Amino acid sequence: MNPIYTYEYLRDFTQQFFIKMGCSVEDAAISTDVFMEAELRGFSSHGVIRIKDYYNLWKSGRVNLHPNIKIVHETMSTAVVDGDGGIGMVVGARSMQIAMEKAEKVGTGWVATKNSNHYGIAGYYPSMALKKDMIGFSVTNANPLLAPTFSISRMLGTNPIAVGFPTKRHLPFLADFATTPVAHGKLTVAAKKGLEVSHGFVQDKDGNPSHNPDIIKEGGTMLPLGGDYEHGSHKGYILSSMVDILSGVLSGANFGPFVPPFVGYLPPTNERVGEGTGHFFGAMRIDAFRPAEEFKAKMDEWIDTIKNSKPAPDQTEILIPGELEYRKEQQLRKEGIPVIPAVIADIKAVSDELGLDFDAKV
Amino acid sequence: MNPIYTYEYLRDFTQQFFIKMGCSVEDAAISTDVFMEAELRGFSSHGVIRIKDYYNLWKSGRVNLHPNIKIVHETMSTAVVDGDGGIGMVVGARSMQIAMEKAEKVGTGWVATKNSNHYGIAGYYPSMALKKDMIGFSVTNANPLLAPTFSISRMLGTNPIAVGFPTKRHLPFLADFATTPVAHGKLTVAAKKGLEVSHGFVQDKDGNPSHNPDIIKEGGTMLPLGGDYEHGSHKGYILSSMVDILSGVLSGANFGPFVPPFVGYLPPTNERVGEGTGHFFGAMRIDAFRPAEEFKAKMDEWIDTIKNSKPAPDQTEILIPGELEYRKEQQLRKEGIPVIPAVIADIKAVSDELGLDFDAKV
């Protein structure tokens, strides 16, 4: 059993960490909120485990804690935002805010953001829109791990797509998924447990199918959603490419193999084709299409319809995207959040260096 | 070898067919253009094979050849279009035009369309935007064949996603794909040839994995992109759902299992939750983000980068989405378009009934 922390304890510590590193209270609050949403929804790969990564990135001078985030180009429904090398969550939340402000005025808003860093869970940004009766959309590029179909080169990230639709009575539809069969974090977990992974997740450096979750360290690559060509991996490759183009090419950020690594211990990429990491955000006001109450009632009907699907014999219910994560959130708010010892040790080390007090529970 | 027709012959006949059925010359031209683009790109499942389907739909009084296509709700960047039960290609092209007109004015345009019919290949609509230095996007819902992850009920269509990005020197990036591992048409082809299909394409009525491409006729269902949960089928289920919500729920069309069948020989669905079939269209002016020439030059660089990926040992090159289809188009314009005898017989029968002259080549 991993040690358990209350939501409030981890939240308050994370906020103190960002403030002590030098962030404004406001920026610390937003970064903390994104990390904690990740923890609560069960995406611990994007939660407090990232404290060390952001600390190292800051120590190596590769993140700007006082960025001048600004619109460098815009129309009524669009903007390009320069994140000025800031923390991804701060840049991301500001960009999504701009998309929503434009949607308020002309129905929809679309923001391409450059010169940013890792922005946490993609699903955080659409959830900002849901609260305003808007459809929310966000994607980001990420450092390359993935080979295009029929290739053995690392060209694209696991580039996630997140989308949210508001509802009335039901929990909102909120999806957030990597454009690979599994997230990179699941490979790490399998490797730590000494397990093999299924066909279609990874290949070795020569393009042979592999079941070794650690093959990436030996020159292997992840495969796009679909796994192999026969099972539609070209569709996963399209999705990852689409995310990369919207995030990188449209904004003027780096794209494909040039997306900078997020971790401070890896050297920055030598060749640059743009500025920093890129994201893309969208907000569509529901009542720009039909009355919000009407749409939300129909969404409930859509959810009732899908949930009334007949489950396969070994299954008990059909889930709506986001449902599992909301249940997890209910559970973790009540029971607390487990943190693995290796992450605790990392946080403790950062805490000691910054002169903070972290209860390592060991 | 299937009989070969020249592009010009098939185009002229198809146009005559739509005119003789009662369409205006303008509407016949656009419908023909969509069918012929499908043929040229190698999507024969969406080409002249649909002549019979539209003829039967018209004979059964389920398509309006003189629709009053109109905007029923709009903002600066959005519209809901009522297709008035018209031919999907006519309604689709008009809707995409409206999206592009809005993009001209405020940077982007987004149109949700209801009360339409089968609109041919989804990829036709983004290609309209490419010519105007815009990013184009289109999705449509379709009659249900697909079971959500862990379910055995037909709830969603193979709901395609199409997206196009303009380029400078290279062919444009143009993707058009079903949110299933394979398109439904490929199952039909496998069944005709007596072949088995791969794991992850279909399941039987009880949810057991199946290799029988005809299992759909025995109560089976198609599976979402990913195939099974372990390989990320919940991501295919999300994509198909996202398309259904944008096309059906946002526009006020039918959604999920209520999407009407396209073919005249199947009875219309009894229960309705909206009007007709739904689509969704998007257009984003490139220069609403950055100068178009700059973006297009970067897209060329993106394409050069990806194409320089190292191919797997048994492969010779890495393809960009749309590249294969453009090559097919070059080939078929030169060598002619093969049509299978069963489709020729169907077209001949329609031709005779309408008093047209079709060279059946038998």
C-alpha cells in the first residue's frame, strides 16, 4: 500500500512549492489546480510527480516564472498566444480563457499557443469551458516517442486530444486521451512490474513487434492508436499529426521531432523550427448553435441512450467518457490520494532544497 | 478485370442521372463532383455505387430534390443549417460554403447541419477550404453499426472525420477516415471474397470476438478504432461519439441508434430524436493565425520531416495523409475508373427506368 495524503494536504503543499520557486500566488494556484485535477481523476502521471520535473526545468533555466503572456496575432474568433516560456499550466489556462472570451463575443474562439511548456492534463482546459455552457477542446504536442505507420523513427508525441460537452442532469462528457493505444506512463508501470505489454503498443529499433515495455530505451518507438496498419494505425498517425500541426505549425511552436523534452535532465533539442512547445484550444458557446438548456437536455438523452446499450456478457455497464474519472474523484476526495514512495522521495528532496516542510510519511 | 470507364464518361452520366431525377443543373453538378472525387481517390464505396441508393431513396419519397436549405440560427462564427431533407452532397457543400464565408469575416466558421442525408465522402468538404488557404474540417454521423466499448448494441455509425491543411510545394495534407479499424465497405468486400477478417474488427451478437465479415447480418456489431479495450477501443468509441454529438446533438438531427438508414429498401427508423442525418463543418482561415505563405512553407517542412522518417525494413517510404489518394487520382484520370459488374448492372437498371443511355460494357 502506498502512503495516502489528503487532497487538501497535497494541494496546499503544491501551492507552496510553486510560490517558493517564485511564482505569483495566482499562477501557483492555477498550476496547483491542474496538478490536483490530474491526481483526483486518477492521472497520477500528470500530478505531483511533475513537481520534480518543473523544479529541475526551473533550475536549468528553462522555464520563465514571470512570463509576459501575450496575443501576437488575432481576429474576432482566433488568436495566437506567445507563452514567453512560462509554466504550461499558466500559459494554457490563459489561452483557454482567451478562447472563451472570444466565444462569448462571436460564438467560438480558437487559440494556437507557442513558446509554452508541458501543460499538465489536456482535459483540464475543456472543463473550464463546461462551466460556461461551452463545448471545450484542447490538444498539445509533446516530445517525440511515436513512429508514423511503416516507420521506425521517433517523429511525434503521444499528442493527447481532450473534448468536453456540457450536460444537464448527468455528469459532463469529458474525454482526454493519448493518440496511442496506451499512455507512455502505462509502459513505465509495466516495466517497473516486469510485465510484458500487448502487441501493437511498441516496436524495436528495427521495426519488429515487441512486448518489452522498456524497448523505448533501446531505440524502439511507440506505435499510433490502431497498433499496426491492418488495425488502422494510420488513423492514429493522422490524429497525432493533426494535433502536432494545430499545436506546432499553426502557432509557430516546434513540431514533430523538434518538440523540446520536458525534463530538465535531458538536453534541449539542438535544432529548433519554432518556439517551445505548442498547444491548441477551442471554445464553442452552445447557444451559438441552439439554446443551451435544449442541448443539455438532449445530451442527457444521448447519455441515457448509450448507457442503455446491452453490456457484453462479462460486463455490467457502459461508461460515458469521463464517468470513471468522476467516480475516482469522489473516492479520492473522501479516502485520500495514494502517492508512490519514489515520488514521495523526489518531492521530499525538492522540499528540502527549497526549505519547505513536506511530510514524507516514511 | 472490371470494365473501365473514362472519368469524363462517368461524370457526364452521373450528372445526367441527377438532372433526369429532377435536380437543378447546379445541384446535379455538385453531387456529381462529390461522387467523382470519391471514385478518383479510390473510395468506390462512396462513388457511382450510390446512384442506385439515391434513386431508391427518391422513389420512396425520402429525399427532397428542391430543398429550401436555410440558416435557422447563427452568430458571427457559427450557424445551424436545416437541409430540408435534401441530397447530402448539396446540403453539405452549401453548409461548408457558409462556414467558409464566416471564416472570411471573423477568422473561423462552424456549421452544424440537420435534416440532411448521406453526404458522400467526408474529405470533399475540407478540400473546398484548402483552395481558399483555410484549414477544413468535416464529420458526419451515419446509421448505427458500432457497439461502444464493452457493449453488444448497435449505437453509433462508422462516423468519419476529415481534415485538411494547405501546403505550398507539397500536396495538401488531407485525411478522411472512419472511426473504426476498417470501413464498412471493406467487410463487404471480404465477405464477397469469402475471406476472414482480423481480430478487433467485429464481434458476434453475444460479444464474442469474430473473424466473420458477415457477422453484422447475424446480429453482430463493428468495433471502434482500437478493436478491444486493451488496445484503446474506448478511444475509437470517444471519437465516434464526438462526431455523433457534433453532427447530431448540436444540430438537432438524429443521433446514435436513431440516425436514419440511407438506403431506400430499409424502413425509416420508427423513433426520431431529431431531423434527418447530421453533419458538422469547420473552416479556419490560415491568416487568422499567421501569414498563409509562412504556414504553408512550414507545412512543407513538416511533410519533409515526416517523409524523412526511416522506413521499416520491409517498407520503402512514409506516406502523408492524402498522398496515396492523390496518386490514385493521377492514375485513374489517365487509365480510367474500373467499375464492378454488380454496380454496372444497378446503374444500367436505374438508367433504363429513367430513360437514360448507359453503356453497360457487357
